[in-house]
Amino acid sequence: MSSTSSEHSYGLFIGGKDTPGTAGDRQDVLDPATNRAIGSIAVASADDARHAIESAQHGFESSDWAGGDGAQRTKVLQRIARKLEERLDEFARLETLNMGKTLKESRGDMGFVVRTLDYVSGLADKIEGETIPVPGARLDYTLREPLGVTVHIAPWNYPLLLAVRSVAPALAAGNAVVLKPASLTPLTALAFAKLAHEAGLPEGILNVVVGSGGRIGESLIADPRTASVAFTGSGDVGRRIAELAAQRFIPATLELGGKGPVLVFPDADLDRAARGIAFGIFGNAGQMCWAGSRLLVHASISEALVNRVATIAKGLKLGPGSSDGVDMGPLVSPGQLASVLSFVEESGAEGGRIVCGGSRVTSAPLGDGNFLAPTVVADLPSGAHILRDEVFGPVLAVTTFDDTEQGIRAANDTRYGLFASLWTRDLATALATARRLQAGMVSINEAPVTFPQAPFGGYKESGLGFEQGTDAILQFTRRKNVVVNLSQPKPAKTS
Ligand code: NAD
């Protein structure tokens, strides 16, 4: 590993300041395109996690962030959005350097973050209660209060976007936040916290600690001052987080994995479908919870469609995300590459046919990075491992169906239920199928796409609770019912 660059050197962000961790531990951060160090970060100890919670608690109690006028929060969130917009290219470059995705993808992510901040800023002064008719001379009303200290644990595939997706509504609702980004990709979260404070966020209202999920993540959730946890990541860790949250009776939102089916009917526009399918599995190098990773295509058009997708895959230019004209960057780490490759190898042993890709790029100049050629595996038997579990890489697993019932059954034959898509020109088929797909999000004639105002979440083992949309902000509030007795004292009897 080469020496680290001080340009991307960060401490923890606690109490509005960049602080070295108490134990003095540091960790290199790598560029997935070369596996060389690009900077270093402070690694939090359990004491640092406690300090971050303390700082959030103090910020919550001492600033007027929670109790003040929601319109003030609107202003600050909008200032953060404008500052990020001004520095969008710089943040996009940092994201690409750290995570590997193409600059075009990172710019898209940063645009989504700006849009999220703008969207929730508009909700900050619209958190309202209700008045409820009750018997007698009484007034019954509800208040919506912020929860207090909210913990947010984020994955590495959309580092800043997925962090801000839950942090922004928590802030808009008046909470104080402790964010733990993934250790592989912490740079934009740390830079964002600094930017947010420069934009006027009070000290202690957004804290960022980086460290092992098992130690730091769990100690954040176990802290008695933590009022809720918003988690995005894998199902195994999600299950553990649900247990920890249940032990403390605190709410948890869980945004977990997926195994998105893409159903293609015989009347679909195949060129359009092929482009959408390729985008849905090779975008972000396939490291997407809602990748369309299982292609279920009607047998009559299978060869024509698979050939089209394979042609697109072979034409994709691989390279460092920051290079011009690159369509697909590397996988995030050597470990992720090895895991994806093991799925591909196993699929061959299970009878799958590698239509294209299937191997790591070993030639210069990409040989030191985690590059995998975009891969299509066809002719898979229905129980194949690659059709069941989340691969999280640029690998499309293809299987066929002969009639609609069989196709829908195959689409739903998974423990996941995050995203599904379908391609057909027939409106009745489209709408009837969309109803029957067991997924939190369905796209019709559309690659995976979402907006801050549209709910994002999954059925089955893909999670619990939805993010985005107007509900997102309410999840970071609790209701209080207040009843007032309005009856007048009876006049004293005069004898
Ligand atoms: P991961 O579960 O390994 O890690 C996610 C985060 O949890 C990291 O910050 C990690 O440090 C932390 N963590 C790990 N163990 C922990 C513990 N015991 N307690 C508390 N925190 C802990 O996931 P990943 O590899 O970073 O991300 C990939 C996964 O995320 C995939 O399964 C993907 O589908 C899922 N994902 C889901 C969505 C969604 O919105 N549904 C979005 C993106 C990614």
C-alpha cells in the first residue's frame, strides 16, 4: 500500500469539529480503481461513539434546533443544499475517488442529495398535529415532537446519497444526528458534515463517526440516549440491528438487500428493454440494492433479448470512474470482487452459460483495480444460487418463462421484495402484473429510477419501513396526545 495523501485526511466530526479519535487509530482509504491509498481517516473507539452521542444530546438540548421555528430549519437545510450545489463537482469527484463509480454517476448522486435537502427543507415547517373530537367539554390534540438523538448507519454503494436520505428528514424534524458511514467510503460524509456546519447547522446537530460496525455501530444503538436507528445495508446486519433496537424498544427503519426480477413479455420493445436492463444491472457496477439482477424473459424472445443486452455489455468501457468516457467503474473492494466472482464460478458449475464477461480484468492499466467485465449468465436452472442470493455486482442472471403465471411465480419466488420491473406494450398486462409482484417498488417499461418525493422501501426480507416521500420526516417524530378539560366549575349553590 502506498503512502496516504494528506489532501483527504479526516478526523471524526463531533460537536461541530474535526477531532482525532481518542485512541489515535487511523485507517487508510483506498481508490478501488488502483487499490492505492488516497487518504486516511480517524477510527472511532467506543469512547468516541459515546462522545458523539453526548454531543448530539447536548446539541439537541441546548440549541433551538428542535424547539425553534421549523422555518429556521428550512433556511439552514436550503443553505446546505446551495453550498453543496456550488461544490457539487468537488463532492462528486471525492465520491468517485473513494467508491469507484463513474463521475457521471457521482454527479447524479450529488444532484439527488441536493434535491433531497430541498425537498425535506420544504417539510420542516409543515410538521403538524391534529385536533380530535372527543366527548364532553374537552379539547384533544396531538403534537409531533422530534425523537431526540437519531443514529444513521449507511452502506458503501451510494455513500453520501444513502446517508443523507435518512439524515436530512431527521434534521428537518428537529433531531440531532449521529451518522456512521461505511468504513470503506467515509470521505463524502465527513466532508458533508463540515459543509453543513459552515452553512449554519448548530454544533452537535450532525456528528459523524467511522469505525467497525460490530463495535461502533452496535454501541451507538445500545446507548440509552439513542432514540431511533435508520439502517441501510445487508439483511444479516439488518437482523442484528432489529434485535438491538427491539431490546431497547426504539424504532428502526431497515433498508436491506434485493434480488430484483425483470419480467419481459413477448410484446415488449426489445431495444428499449435491453437498454433499461443493462442500466439496471451494470449501473454503479451492479452494486445496487435494487439492481434488476434476475432477468425473467419469455422463452420466445429470450435469445433476441439476451443478445441485445450482451452487445451493450461488451460495448461498455471500463476504467477509473474519473476518466473520460468510462461507462463502468471498479467494484468497491477486492473482497467484493472475490465475492461476485465466486457467484459467477458457481453458476458455471450449476449449468449456467456465460454469455459475456465472467472474469476479472487483469491487464494493464486496470489490473491493480477491482474491475469485473460486465457479465451475463443464461440457461440457469431455477434453483441456481445466483438466482436466489444477492450478488451485488455487474452480473445478470437469466432464466425463461413460458406463460404469464409461471413468470409471475418465478418473479415472486424470492425472500427479497425490494424492486421489480416489467416490460410490455400491453397496459392491462402491465397494471395487472404490477399488482401481483411482491415488491415495494415496481417499474413499468422503466429502468430503476426514484425521486426524493417517491417512497423507497421493500417487502419481505428487503426491509422494514420506507424512506423518502412525505412520510420519511414523520418517522423521525413521535406523537403526543394532549387532552384539556374545558368544563367550567359549577357555580356554588346558594341556599
Ligand atoms: P453492511 O450491512 O455490511 O454494512 C452496512 C453498514 O452497517 C456499514 O456502515 C457497516 O459498518 C455497518 N455495520 C456492520 N455490522 C454492524 C453491526 N453489527 N451493527 C451496526 N452496524 C453494523 O452492508 P454493505 O456491504 O455496506 O452494503 C451492501 C448491502 O446494503 C447490500 O445488501 C444492499 O442491498 C444493501 N443496500 C440496501 C439499500 C436499500 O435502500 N434497501 C440501499 C443500498 C444498499
